[in-house]
Amino acid sequence: MAKVNILVVEDEIAIQQLVSYNLIKAGFHVVCADTGEEAIDCLQKEDVGCILLDLMLPGISGMDVCEIVKKKSEKGGRDIPVIMLTAKGEEEDIVKGLECGADDYVTKPFSPKVLIARIKAVLRRSFEETNAAAQKSQEIIVADELEINKGRHEVKLKGDLLYLTMTEFGILALLVGKPGWVFSRQQIIDSVRGYDFLITPRAVDVQIFGLRKKMGSSGALIETVRGVGYRFKSVS
């Protein structure tokens, strides 16, 4: 497994070296930046897994860097965990740091062991959240005016519920899940096997016919590929 890149943004060289040494010793790869501007530049060039960010920086402040990072994630970018590393330990500063999007807060002087533990904790949470989001996105398929919620076993067409059999649902989810991909009748049978219906190649054609009928004009999106099988043709 590749080492996680930790970006250390700290203008005090002694602290930067101390933190870097302990991170490398703990098995991380380290990238350093002395200013906020340099940190932003590093983020564009490096695949960073976590940021240790000092609040008191020359030029762009740590708060501003954190806000920039978190705004990018809100616009669809990857959410990079941020741990504020600062000598400012007053409650107001901690609140400001967390409000601008920081995931955790460590005050100087700090214990290297505690710092490493905090980093591992935010990385673990980030990994779990990313996996949960990916799993959730796979449960809901949206294509054209169709929305298929695999978790709830529910299909909506133009906002209205479609009442499908288990077999029809399985076939539709398979086709819509890979728009343009041609599935043979046997592949469709293999995908929906185990439902309450004994499926044969001829039965697949019957199910497709019923599915198209329930979908009305949108049923035309399920195309027959002569001699092969079926595919969902997305128009978006």
C-alpha cells in the first residue's frame, strides 16, 4: 500500500522538522510548505491525504487556506482532512478553526504520539466517509428521467413511482447501471437469478416487453440489439 502524503504547513523550521521526522518515522510521506501560498501550490501538484496547518502563517493565513481547501471539496473536489497545528489555544480560536472546516485541532507544545494518533483518526474517518458516500452513490442510479434506488428497491420515472416486479426491477437496474452497454439474454438471466421467477431467454423478452409498457414513451430507451440482447440508451 502506498504511503499517505501529509502536507505540513508550518513557517517555523524547527517545528516543521520535528513534525516531519515523527511523521516519517510513523510511516507517512511528508511534503512541507512554509506559507499558505506554497501550500495551495502543493495541493495542485501532490496527492495529499491530510494537511497539518498552522494558523499563524505569513501571507495567506491558515484559516484562509482551510476555507479554500474545504470550498473545493464542496464543489465536488476530494475532501482532504485538515488538522490545525497552532500555539493559539484559546477557545475562540479553536471554534474559529473548526468553523472554517478543520477536522481537528492540536495546540503547541504537543506530544508527537498524540499528533500521530490524531492524524490516523482523521484519516480513518475520511476513509470510512468516502466509502460510505461511494456505497450510497452506487445504491441510487439516475439516468435521464429515471431514478433507481437499489437500497429501497424503488424506481421513479419523471418523479412518479413505477410499480415493477422483482425481475423487472433487476433487469432495469442492470441496464440503466451501464448506459450503452449491451447485455445478452444470458447475462441478464445471470444477473437476476435468484428472484422469485424462473427466467429463460424467452422470458427475458417478455419481461422487457412488460417493462417498456410500464415506462410508456421512455420504454423506447431500452433498445433491442438484434442477435445480441438489450441495452439502455441514455439521451443525456
